[in-house]
Amino acid sequence: GALSPTEVLTALDAGANAIKLFPAELISPHVVKALLAVTPPGTLMLPVGGITPEHMSDYLAAGAAGFGIGSALYAPGTSASDVYRVARHFVETLSAL
């Protein structure tokens, strides 16, 4: 995972071809676009942390290759049916983009 441009470039220098951008709530889609402008073609940027269905289109438009979803999907005590409902909302939103 990486947050700063230095961390992204260090990860790429170490052999990474995909970057977990964490926490995404601190990395706007504009930052994703800027990072992709200075990284090798084909570098995969995957925002993680704070992703919501309402913001996925902005990140995809900026060039994100996908997402990691955790606390928006599950928190201790969440029922299986609630996890399913939230997961379906993510899938339906992504499918509509």
C-alpha cells in the first residue's frame, strides 16, 4: 500500500505492478490521475479505505483499476443479510458504470 507519490514510486521500483492506495479517503480521484501520469503505463491503481458506491465513478474516471472495500461493507456485529445488501449495492453501482 502507498499514500504518497514517493511511496508509489518506491513500490514500483521494488517490483510492484499494482498499487493499493490507502487510505483512499485522503487520495482524491485527481491524485489518482496525477499518479498515473508519472507511473509506467499499465500500473494498476486500486483505492482502498473509504470507498463508497457514490464515489466509485469518480475514481474509475480518473483511471483506477478497481477498489478494495472493507469497513464500508462489514463492521463487527453486521448481520450477513446486511453485508449481502451492501455488497449488492456496490455490485449494482459498479455494473451500472
